[in-house]
Amino acid sequence: MFSYVIKRLLLMIPTFFGIVVVTFAVVHLAPGDPAELKAQSAREAIASDQATQQIVAETRALYGLDKPLVVQFGLWMKRVVTLDFGTSFRDHRPVIDKIGDALPITLTLNVLTILIVYLVSIPLGVYTALKPRGVADRAATVGLLVLYSLPSFWVAMMLIVAFGGGGDWFNWFPITGFVSDHADLLPWYGWVANVAWHLVLPVACLTYGGFAFLSRFARTAMLEVIRQDYVRTARAKGLSEWCVVTKHALRNALIPMLTLMGTLLPALLGGSVIVEQIFAIPGMGRLGFESVLARDYPVIMAIATISAVLTLLSILITDILYAVVDPRVTFGKR
């Protein structure tokens, strides 16, 4: 196992380099120029096109955009190795500070979402798999597919109208921000309650779609396992249904679900662009969206680089968990 992990870590180096090269090329070859965007605000005040072009040239020199792409890529790789992502083109703040402000908010939002989705979906999928084609199974299938078909922006607007004071219904929850103003003056438990109060509607928008997908996935995995011979043998031996389901069936059904869990680590960083924009939550999704609009190359590249590292680590952790869940899986010679 140790040798396998070392080999995988060494293979991550060329893979990561390839991801960075492709991401750098896509970002820098996309239409748009940060210097032109910066100069747009000055065009109305400056009547001379020559002065505008001078501002663009000085801005490109300031950001290093006048250098060849090969030189820019070399400078970026040097920053990646030294964990220095530079400063933002948009407001000249250090990129690591902007990510540090947005990342805790996104982690809080997404961790709550994933916990709720898994705590509801897996038991529901297991229950419907044990009673296939029953009333509960059919009702869950129809209800979850209806939820899955609803677009998140429409659900967000309906929740705002119904529970956020946007209509004639209830005004129970705030509809903007992550925490109230002056909430830092509250004790820690009051601050936590205030954050939870703000996250009720965004978490509801992020969770309802995952119920259908994950519960159907868990149901399919359980249906494949409970039809195996060893499950029938366990029942024939007189084991309780709880022991058969949890110890024999569910443990083997977790193997395909681990593959799905491998995408969770980068998803924790990515955030949700639509939900964060609607509810004005300053998370990673909103930061990435605004950076793309502003052609803020350092922020875009930093988010893409961190996401690539998390994706590679997620794949490695998933492979290791295969061996933990199923002892038959081995990565070395016996």
C-alpha cells in the first residue's frame, strides 16, 4: 500500500503539470483583455484615443501581460511552487487573502449541504431497495424526480417569495449575506445561530436536487448487492435483517458510492455560482464568477490550480478507501 501511494503521488506531478498548462492556455487565449477592461472606466473621462492606448499599454506592463505567454507561464509556475498566487488584477489584493475570505464561507455552506444530502439519501435509497416496487418506492421515485427537475434559480426565487419577505407570505429568513451586520458582537453561540439562520434558504436550494440523484444511486447499488448469493446465505443462517443489511449488503454497496464521494473534495471548494449570486453570499463560486467576468487571471488560475490538486487527492483517497471497505481490493503483490 505504501509503495502504491508513493507511485501515485509521483504520477500526480506530470498530471498536475498538464492540467496547469491546459488551464493556463484556456484562460489566456480566451477573448478579453484585463487591461482593456481597466481602461474602459477611463475612456469617458479621456477624449484622446492615444491617451487611452497609453493607459492600456501601461496596465499591460504593470500586470506583466506584455510578456510572451511562455514567460508568463514560467512566472506562474514559479508562483505555484512557492505557493504565491500573486495579486488580483481587479483590486490589487493578494489572491491568497481573497481565497482565504471566501473559502470558509463556501466550506460551511457545502459541508452542511453534503451532510444533509447523505444523511437523507442513503437511508432512503436503502429503504426503497429493500421494498422495491412498493408504495414507498414509487412515491419516493416520483417525488424525488419532480424535485430533481426543478431549476435551482426558480426554487431560490420561490423560497425568497414564500419565506424571505419577497411576497405576501412569511418573512422568516434573511435573503442576503452570510451573517448579519454587527454579529461579531454576539457571543459565539449567538454568532453560530445567526449564520445558521442565514443559511437555511441557500442550503435548501443546494440539497433538494441531490436527494434524487444520490438516493437512486444508493438504491441501484443496494439492489445489485441484496440479490447476491452471500446475502441469501446470511439470511439462511438466521442472521437478523439489520445485520444482513448493514454488515453484508451495505458495506459492499458502498464501493460504487465511494467513486461518487471522490468528487466531493473539489466540490467543497467550487461553491455554487447561482445560489451564491442570488443570496449575495461571498463564497468561492461568486468569487470565481466575478473573476471570470473581470478577466482576473491570477484568481482564476489560483482557483483552477487548487481545484486540480484537490481532484487528484480525491482520486487517491477514493482508491485507498476501496481497500478499507473491501479487503479483497489490494494494490500490492501478496
